[in-house]
Amino acid sequence: MSERVITPRNRGFLFLDSHPAGCVRLVNDMWQAVAARPAAALADDAPVALIIGSSSGYGLAATVAGLARAGIRGIGVSFEKAPTERRTGTAGWYRTAATAELAQDAGREMHFLNGDAFSDEMKDQVADLVKQRFGRLDHLIYSVAAPRRTDPETGTTFSSSLKPIGATARTKTLVFDEDGKPDVREVSTEPADENEIAQTIAVMGGTDWARWVSHLAGRGLLADGFSTAALSYIGSSLTADIYREGTIGAAKAHLEQTARELDTRLRDLCGGRAVTSVNGAAVTQSSTAIPGIALYTGLLRGVLGDRMVSPVDQLAELWDQLTGVQPLVTDDEGRVRLDTWELAPEVQEAVADRWRTATTATITELADLEWFRDSVRQLYGFSAPGVDYPAPVETEVPWPAGR
């Protein structure tokens, strides 16, 4: 046993430890948010799904919503660190263990693999498991956010950048000092060069997604009508300079072009589909690193309150479309749009008004900072309702065995 009291220690939005019991509670709450909705009947022909990036953010939401709502079985892939004598495991480690337990209790056969999703070794491991346990794959959700990627063919390692393209970007951003007091600042980010743009595309574009589809197709594992969706984001014009029109945006454009190319291939190969799913704003470990996004998300919550659509509710809607409960509807670019609630003109106008007047003196009146702080802490298992944080908690939680 290795029980100890876990207290939050952080550097900005990055926490050094995570809380196992808090992670369990938050995953359980996500499951309960969709469990009462109609789910596919459990049977040997229940949809088989692969979720790449299944332990955090929208990938976790896709996994939980798929299990609870669509009755999927299949495989989740993520890259998490185990607990050690000095540190807890990553939050994704504990979230995966919690998700696996819920899946088992619900009778869903779900396997979780821990390793580098960019590697061919992981692709082989997944393909072998699909062949052994399921025989075919009906759906693939791709939700990978990583700072770097090693090309398995060349051995070259690429690193992504958070930079504008063409000109220096100046934007407001939100930070908190050591005492937790909010500070609205203006920051400048120099533009990326061509190499930085290319490297960001190599990490965050559609190359690895296409390799996954090609690998599984080459093994003859794609079912008739196979569908795949890569999770993406467009966001507001307020953050466009650093996001959609920056290096990340170039990678997202590559992801969308990859979707169109895969869609054509899959239609011919197996009557399948490939789309990007454009999700709405959320507090994630990736988004908090982007200048301006924290401020924008806090202001958006200040405008919408509980009308913000949670990631798990958005992904439940995506599963309804992928499994045929609802028609699969795309825009002119072949994208499923789950962000219309965020980008409604009246919402964006209200957020823009608050953005213009946001200062350190006014931010507490304009943004829901309590919600934002709790959301950041919940990424690491803190601020979960009903958890006794002063009590010791077991940190040596094993990775789930195959189900």
C-alpha cells in the first residue's frame, strides 16, 4: 500500500501531481451524464471502436460517451506515466483505470494500451488485438495532442510550435500569480518560420491519422461502412491570430484536407466515411498552453454559464451521428460541426464586448474565474465534488488488464 495525502502543487496551469480519487469521481460523473440516454443493446455485433488519445480531453469524452451511450467495445490508446515512489501517476493513468472499471461493470469489452500512438509498434499491437478479439473495426476516433512526433519511417523527430504566421501576434491573455490572483496581460508572439510551420503540421496534422487508417486497412480490419473522425477546433476570431491562422491552424487545415482524402479512399474501399469533428471550447491540458485561450474560455463561460455544452455531451452527439442514430451532417468542408453553440453570432458578440473591456481590474466581473480555476484543477483530479482531499489515498493504481 502507498497511501498518502495529495495536495495540489502547481506552476501556473501545470500541476505536479494528480489525485486518484478525484480522477475516479470526475470520470464517474462524465459517465452518469450520458448513461441514462439510449444506448446500443449489448451484443456480439456491438460497434467496435478504436479511440486514439483516450485518456484526456475530448478523447476521454469520446471514450466515455462511446461506452455509455453507443455501447461500444474495443480499444483505447494513450501515453501516460505510472506512479512512482516520488510522484503520483498522471491524471490520465487514473482516468483510464476508472474508465476501464466502469466499462467492465457495464459489460463492455474494452482494452486499454499505454504507449506511443505515433509508432508502428503500437499500430501493430492494436491491429493484432483487433484481429484477435473483434475481427473488424467499425469506428476510429483520433484525438492526439502532443508536443512532438517521431516519424517511424525516417526516425526524424518533429516539434510543434504555438506561433502566428506572417506577422507578430499581440493578444490579451490570462495568468494567475502565486496567490491565485488573476492578471490580464498583453503578450506578443513572434511569427513562425517555414520550418516551424512544417514541423507543427508534421506533429499535429493528418499524417499519423492517415497512417493509422492505412495500417488497419492493410491488415484487412476495416468493416463495411467503417467511419473515422479526427477531433478538431476552429474557435473565435478573437483567438484566430495565434490559433486558427497560426501554426496550429495550418496543422488543422492539413487535418481537414486529410479527412477529405481519406473520405474518398474509404468510400471506394469499404463504403466508409472520414470526417473532422469540430468541437466547441473546453478547458483542456492542451488549450491552457495557448496564449489567449484561457481568457477567452473564461469570458465565454461568463456569457453562457451552464449553457456551455460539455465535451461528453458533444461527443455523445458525435456518436449518435457515427452510429446512425442521427444522420451524419457535415458542412461544405466535410466537417461535423459541434461548435455552433459557441460560434453563434450573439454569443461571439457578447464575448467580444467583454474581451475589449477585460483588464486585471474588471476580469472578475466579466469571466467565470471560479469555474475556470476548478476546471483547470479538475484536469488533475482536484476540485471534484464529494472527494475527501485531506484523507490519504492509494496512489499505486495498476494499469487496467485486458478485458
